[in-house]
Amino acid sequence: MRSRSISHHRATVRPAAATLLAAAAAAALALTGCTPSVEVSAAAGSADPACAPMMVALPDSLGDAAKRSTTSQGTAAWGDPSLVILRCGVNAPGPTTDRCVGVNGVDWVLKEGDPAWTLTTYGRTPATEVVFDPNKIPSSTVLAQLANAAAKIPATRHCVSPADAETVPAT
């Protein structure tokens, strides 16, 4: 007789638990349905373990743009619609004559496009790429707020100006 009451008790608990799980799943689906993930292609090196400390240190917002979920590892996006896209694990740029800007100890190689700019960390492997339109969100905001996270990938080189470059004697 006692085993029947236990079986009866289990029978009443399971539907209640199933109902709670179904309700939780429906709530989660409803919440994620409001803000779909941003589709971002992963960089070739996105699974590099060195990306992880940076990714967890990314800010929840850049200016007024809130961070959103993305579809790929090693990526991030801010704003709805997206104002800033970040990808960790891109190829590190080598020595270049492209413009390099330093913000809070992090060097970035700048490629100005129309309208989007692409900035790639310099001297850090794996490198991180950030794409944004400076007419919609200021570069000073983006780079200053990403500097702490980007610095989680140690620097092995820094940008130099032409005045700092060594002169190689002609032979």
C-alpha cells in the first residue's frame, strides 16, 4: 500500500514539473524572440583560447548601444540595429604604413571605409577586429570602452611613428 502512495505522489509531481519546465521554455523563447541574435561570421581563429578572457570582459554597452547575442563564437555586437560588430581571432596585421591609433594602451590599425571603419588590434595575437560607422557611434567611445577587454590579449608589439622607426643604412 505504501508504494502506491509514493507512485501516486510521483505521478502528481511529474506533470507539475513538466508544466513548470514548459512554461520556463516558453518564457525563454518569448524573451529571445524579441531580440534575435545578430548573424556574424566567425573569424578563422575564433576558437583560440586567448579570445576567451577578452570575450568575457566585453562591456554590456558601448555608449547607448546595448550588447546583443550573436550566432558565432568569438563575436559580439552592440545596438539594434547593430552599430558595432567585433570578431576575435582575425589575422594579426604585420608591419604596415596604415594609420595606427593608440587608445588606453591598445593599438589599432585603422582602415577608413565609406561608411564603415574597420579597426584591428595591432601587436596582439589573436587579433580583434571591430567594424562600425563613426557617423553613428564615435570611434572614441568604441575604442575607449573596448580597450580594457582588448588588453586581455597581451601585446607583443606596439605601433611606432615614422619618427620612432629605426633608419636602416643604405648599402
